[in-house]
Amino acid sequence: MQQNRQFPLDEARELVKGLIAPHPWIYWTDFLFSITLGWTAFVLALRSPPFSAWQAFFYLVTTLALYRAVIFTHELAHLRRTTFRWFRLVWNVTCGFPLMVPSFMYGGVHNDHHKRNVYGTRGDGEYLPFAVKPPIKIVLYLLQVFVLPLLLAGRFIVLTPLSHLHGRLRRLVWENASSLTIDFDYRRPEPSSRDEETWRWQEFATFLYGATAMALVVAGIWPWQVLLLWYLVNVLMFLLNSLRTLAAHSYRNPGDRIMDFPEQYLDSVNVPGNPLFTTLWAPVGLRYHATHHLFPALPYHALGEAHRRLVRELPDNTLYLQTLRNSLWDALRRLWRESRAHQRIEPPAAA
């Protein structure tokens, strides 16, 4: 790992220092267009003839637009809480609450993922050592997308009110069912200053959204297809995000040691790809995930320019280029091959 410690971090910081300021108009324009397009297409999908080409088209548009809107929760986790307050509120009201992913579920948890003494360890809820585990772990991870929407609905519509009746259940819900992570064994720490101060109100609002939707369907005011479409849209969104997550890191650390900063960077992945297709499965700057791990404070709209500067102007970009993958398929294939190769060389367990 000696070569890793030669990464020209100071030079890299100098190249991107002018890109640190987020532009509110970009955030508002991008998000409002995405969320408006998503819910409009949702309604049009409901009104289209069942199983028609138009319904399939609007279903796809709904998923891609809402997926892009949802991913802004990643930006909210990094933006200072004293800024973008109205943006955070509007995001929750139009996206987080109806899709059962209020912003408090990602804030704090994701920030831990960027801590140098947490990343890649067993305390990192956003990391699993896929590359050193059997390939079946990758398959099982992808299959979870079919139950995740149901788990979210159950968490907020059922467990939220029940948890207020029992202290221990309340604690279990917070620790085990209040974080957007990929590790089901992750236990969220007790609420503290790291968490959004409005998390209780967000939880109640999400319950209210879900309970109201269920009541409207039961009363016959909304057709049952609303819930079915909500579920199907969520399944495809979770699938896209799961594939993106698998392509975001190399996942080589078993979790038993703390990786140094260069190792953490080289364990992350950039997929610049095609500016049209790649942004569909890795929206809001996430195709530059390794660059994001270098500079977590950079706003999403600056990551592309930061990447281009680092490729062109970094005195020695050898290590930086090691994080590049040609496509989503390339990133997934490498992860799968490493997992299979590790199993071939892994010594058999003792009897």
C-alpha cells in the first residue's frame, strides 16, 4: 500500500477549491422538474389502459424521475442543516414522505460512512464485503428489492403508532428500522445531535401519508391500483439503486480493520460513462462516487467538472484513474469476478 500514500491530495484540493459552493437554483430546478415529472407520469400510468405500451412507458418515466428525486436525500445528508431548509422541507413533503423515505433515515447514517475510522468497518451500515463473500450474497442483496417497499410501509404505517405504546419496541424500531442502509445487522445509535432535530415530526408525517393513502383506497376513493403502482415503482427504484450501490465501491474490506484514506478512495468507483444513460441509474452526481469520497462537501453539480480537472491537471493521476470503470456492467462484472476468485482461494473451514 506504499504507493497509495503518494496520492497527491493537496494538489487535488487546490484544483477543486473553487467548486465548493452549492447553487440553490440548480437544486431547485432539477428537483422540482424531476418530482413534477414523476408524479405526473404516475397519474398518467394509472389512467392508461392496463398492460398497454403507454402504461409501460409512463411507469418507466415515473420510476426514473422519482428515483432521481429520491437521490437528493444524499445531497441533504451533506448540506449544512442551516442551509436549504425550505428545500429539505419541500423534498420531504413531495418525495420523502409519500415514498416512505424521510430524510432523517439517511442523515447521520450516511455521514458515518464518510468517517475515516468507520468506512468499510462493521460500524458502516452502507458497506458489505461483497468482494470477499460468496457471489450468492450479491444475488440475495438484489432480491431484497421485492420486500423493501413492504418493510418501509410496515415500519411507518404499523410500527410507528405501535412503538409509542411500548418503550422497548420504540427503541428497537429506532435501532433496527430507521436507517437507509444495506447492512441489515446495522444498529443505529441513540438519537443525538448527529440526527435531524425534526425526525419525530418526519416520522409522524410519513405515517400520516401512508395511513391516509390506505384509508382512501379502503374507502373506494382511490383505486387499489394506486398501491400496486406505488409498490412496483419502488421495486424498480430499489433495483436501480441496488445496482448503483454495487457499482459504487469495490467492497474488499472484510470489516475487521480501518482502511487508511488512500485505501478508502481506491475502494471507491467512478463510472463517468455516457452523460445520458449513466445519469439514469446513477443520478445527482453519483456516477462520480470516488470523486465524492475524495471531496464529500462538493455539491453534486460540481463533481463532473472536478473529475475532468483531476484527470487533466493532476500532476500524477495514476491512482485517480484506477477508480474508473467503463460502465455499470464493467463495475458489476469486476465485483462478481473478485467474489468468485476469492471463493476459489479461500481455505476450507475447519470441521
